[in-house]
Amino acid sequence: MSFSKFMVKKSIASIRSESEKCELKRSLSAANLVSLGIGCIIGAGIFVMTGQAAAEYAGPAIIISFILAGLCCAFAGLCYAELASMLPVSGSAYSYAYASVGEILAWCMGLLLLLEYGVAASTVAVGWSGYVVSFLGNFGITIPTELTTPTLEFNKETHELMFTGGFNLPALLGVGAMAALLVTGVKESANINNIIVFIKLAVVILFIAIGAFYINVENWHPFIPAETPSGNYGWNGILRGAGIVFFAYVGFEAVSTAAQEAKNPQRDVPIGILGSLAVCTVLYMAVAAVLTGIVNYSTLNVADPIAKAVDAIGLPWFSFIVKIGAIAGLTSVMMVLMYGQTRIFYTMSKDGLMPSIFSKVHSKFQTPWINTIIVGTVIGIIAATTPINILGDLVSLGTLTAFAIICFTVLYLRKAEPDLPRPFKVPFSPFFPVLGILFCGYLMYGLLSNPITVKFYIVYLLVGVVIYFTYSQRHSKLQKL
């Protein structure tokens, strides 16, 4: 069998034709898409991961880490915007790869997107659980530790996984609630998301506005702590911190998965991607500056760093509000990530690379309901059993690889299909797409210090390739033509 069989490509014309015949309801405006992106981006990065990355790796220079991650996402975001304007389909990067580099690499992209969306949703669910437990504690409600900790724990000294016997029940229940909401319909979910986005934006802006008056500039010195023998702090720490907070930026890419449900995808999807990314990058940097200015970075390795900072300035009432905002923010992130994952599986199923059950649409709600239930179950179990640091690194590795492929895809299609209509074009091409590839590779390099994550990543991709050869390529609709 010729290897070229596995490099078969889906034509641009067929992808556009499928988009026009899609069963999914077109109900999302440009404002909905910007809100969708903000809803996904603003969450774990601000409310959870900022504190860990500052305390363990970057110090106050976590601001630089956010700039590095934001630049990487900006270059990739421009590439996504061009591809989404050309190919307004739910499959996102998977469909883009199918049209440019062939089926087997499109399948691998699908695997990477499972890390980007599914595992990211599990990561966020763990952070959501921490804030919920803390919030309930304000009312004297205590959940047993064994029901709020993961089954596995990562030892940073030995780089080994240990069995704890715990099970993060709140994380599982949170994922279940989001799955039920998504089954009822994307329009209803988008309306609720708009409300949640407003609440958490208000909390974040209020934190910046109030916290700025309580900054102690001495907490910013040294801005870049001296590097330790283990590689923490210094420039290596900044790079490692960029890798940690990077996964919180993936929300802009989720906008492209909504292309088939956008009213005017050629115009609205680029607006949704670039608009949400611009707003959130500015807010991330501002929050990081205020957070490390209020309290010393070394004290921020906690589940609720922003609440800790507010407590330090003597405003317990605002700490309560922050927890509400964090819970709302992480809730919307979970919802958007799960939404993106189900739409990617929907498209892969339509192509025959996954079982047809993943593309079965509910007669009343017009959503891929069985797909959503399966995704919710798997994400919930992962969230309940796996530590957040392993999950976060896996998300970043998978996402960075996917972003690099997307930047390459833009370069490839500019050469292979120069006459295709491009309602939106990446400026300064090929300079920006090449910079996107280089930035992705640089941030991936910073994540290689965790051997457990690297092993999981390699094994995961190998298992995925085996599944392709044993199932997907045998059922591929394109292979049967």
C-alpha cells in the first residue's frame, strides 16, 4: 500500500460544500464569538496558573512570560483568522490540515486538539473545584479532602506519579453540569456565557482598578529573580512560566470551531479571534503586574492567588466577590473548551475517522448530544483523577504543536493555492507565520524539563497513530472515493 494513500487531501471545494449543507444552526454573531473567545481565555490563566508560575518560576517577570505567550498566540491567531475566513467549518485546525497536508496529519492534528480542548477542560475543572471548595468554606461547608484531591499526585523532586486514593468530586460534577448545558443548545449556552463573561470581566477590571492603589513596588524587586541551580527563575524561569500560562490563551482558537454556527463566518470569525485575543492579553498583563505588586511572588503558589492578594490588602468582602468571579470565569472556560472538543469530534466523525455516533444530532436541540455526553464523561474522570500540573503541561505541548502546524499550513496554502479567496490575510507573510512557528518551538523547549509530561505526550501520539491505521483509515470516507 502506497504511503500517498494516507496523505490524501480533502478539497477546499468539498469542505466549503459541507459547510453550506451543515445541520448545525447558524445563530452566533461577531459579538457572540468575541464573548466566546474571552469566555475561554480569561479563566485559569488569571485565577489559578498566574500564581503558580510566578511563585515557582518567573517571579514578577511573569509579566514577560505573558508577553511571550501572547506574542506566540498573536502570530498563530492571525494564521487561524486567515484559515477560518477561507474554511468556515467546525473542525478548526483539523479541517485546515486535512485540506493542506493530508489525512494522517489531519488525524494527528485531531489528537493534538484533544489535548488542547479536552485535557484543557479537565485542567480548568480542577482549578474550578479549588475555588468552589474555598467559597463553600466561607459558609462553614467543608468537603472531605479525599473528595477534593486527585487520585494521582506528581512529585516534583523525583518526577514520579504517586497514588493518593483521592477523587475530585466537585470537578467531576462541574464538568457534568457543563455537558448537560451544551446538550440543550449552543444558542442557550452562548447567552449564559455572555452573562458569565460580563461578571468575570467586571471582577478582573475591579481587581486591577482597586489593587493598583495597594501596589508595593518593593515586591517587584528583583523583577527577574536570580536563576537557581534547578533552572527556576532567571530567563529559563520566564520561559518555563510562559509555557505554563500559555494554555490559558487557547480560547481564541475555540472561536474557529464555531464557524459553522456563525451567521457570517468569513467576517465574524476573524473578528472573534483577534478581538478576544487583544482584550485578554492586555488584561493578563495588568493582572500579573497588580498581583505581584500587592504580595511577594513567593507566596502565590496557592489555588486562589487573586483572593490571597485581596485578603492581603484587608478587603475580605472583595475576596468573596473575587471567588464568585473566578467560579464564573472558570465555568465559562470549561463550557467553551468542551464545546470546541465536541465540534471537532463531530467533524472527524462526518469524515469517517471516528464512529458515526459522534456526529448524531439531536432532533430537538440540534446539537451532537451523544458526542457531548461521551466527551463530558471522559473529561470529568480525567479532572477527578489527574494532578493539574501534569494536565497543564500536556495541554501546552499539544497546543503549541498544533499552532506550529497551523502557521505552516498558511505558508503551504499561499504557495499551493495562491488564487483561493482569502477574506482575511495574515499581514507580512511569510514573516509572521514563520515567527509563529519559531515562537511555538521556543515555548515547547521550555516545557521539556518535565519527563513525565514528555513521556505521556509521546505515548499518547503513538497510540493515536495506531488507532488511525487500525480503524480510521479503514473507515475514512475520502479513502473510499
